[in-house]
Amino acid sequence: MLAIVGYLIGAGVAISVVLRLAGLRYTVTPDPSFDPATVASRLVPVLGGLAGFAVTGVVLIVTQSGNASVPSHGGLTTVLALFVIGYLGYFSTSLLFANVSDRGERTPFDLGAAQYVGAAIGLYFSTFIGWFALRPLFSTFGLTAAADIMSWLLLGSVVAGYGLLASFLYRTGYATARMTALLPVPAIAVTAAYVVLVWALVPDHHVPDAVLSLVLFAFVPGAAWYLAITTLPIIASRGRAAQVLAERWHLVVIAYSEAVLVLSGFQLVSVLGIA
């Protein structure tokens, strides 16, 4: 519970900062050379492969659970939850990409770009949910050296992986180059503040079951985001609503992107045992 409360406070602060930076008057202008529908169709098979990886992980854990070095409930439950939520994320994101609209005629609100960036944020979020399962998986089966190596790989992949999210935001016009550079800063700051507070207030400098609590909580905003993106075509079909979306939807995208970055930061420090 402490991890969720800390996340909500940290995400609230970070989102407030980035929304002030984004501004109400920003105009979304997608890259004219970028075709969201074509690129989205190429990503659907990739997500199918990731979903298969998640299912394989679940089967492996269930069949090998008797060989776990700690055959209790905590470690295996956390790993299973990460893989299952990751699978649900891969599957739902693939559906979002598969339904990205062709650009067609330009309107005040570019539906294809909005659907694409919505699915792309889900891709970033779901990918790391699945990858974060690997370190506790190795630890549960007593593979200490592999778990230590995975710690460094996870840290590097989270840093490098942001480049892909930044590209999604920039090419769809939802963030300027300056905004993509500034977006991770509040997330890093609130994650660091969370680590400091945990070290100061929590025995053993680690919140028990933080990984499990965060991944289960993540399902709620993830499901809400999926619902929002799937209903965009219906909302955008109404003239006045399309105008409002054209003027304000970038704020929703930036806010959710920041929430995902903060969640990734909290999950990373929890998985690595830092907080």
C-alpha cells in the first residue's frame, strides 16, 4: 500500500509539472512523412511474439514451481502477476495497433495519430512489465548471478527504451523535441525522492511486496487507457468533440506518458531491491 500511495503522490507532482510545460495552446502537428496505420500494422506481429513470450513464462513458472529456491507464495506470485499483466498488455496493445485508422482527410483532430500514440504508450508500458519479471524469476529459482546481470540489463533497457517512446510522441506531433527531453526529468526526480523516503522511513530500506502492489494497481489505469483509446473514433465523430480533442487531447497524452514513466521508475527500483 505504501508503494501505491507514494506512486500516486509522485505521479501527481510529476504530471502537474509536465502539464505546465506542455501548455494549453500547443498545436499537435504530426510529421507529414509518418503514416501511423502502416507502422502500426508492422508492430502487431511483434506484439504477438511478446505475448507468446509471456505465456511461455507463465507455463515455465507453473511447471517448475516445485524447484523454486523459495517455494512460498511471494516470489512466484509476483512473477506470475508480472507475466500475466504483461500478456494482457501485449494483447490489448496489439488490438489498438490493429485498429489504427488511415489518415484519409485531414481534420482538426488526427484520429490515426492519436490512436497510434495511445497504442505506443501501451507498448512501452507493457514491454517493461514483462521484462521486470525476469529478475525476480531468476531470484526465485536461486540464479543469483543471472539476477544480478539482469539488474544492469533492466536499468540500461529502461533508459534506452525511452528513446522509442520519445520518437512515438515526436513523430505523432504530441511533443516537441524539447518536451521529449524534459519529460523524464520529473519522473526521475520523484522516483529518487521515493527512494530517499523509503531509506529514511522503512525498515530494511525496502517496501514489502512493492512490485506486486504496483503491477496490480497498474492494471487499473491501463484498462482505463485502453477504454479511452478504443472509444476515440466514436467521440471524434462528433464535430464539437473533435475540436475539443484537437485542442486538449495532447494534455491527456502527456499526462499518461508521465504517469507511465513514473510507474516504470517505481517498479524498477522495487524490482532491483533499491526501495
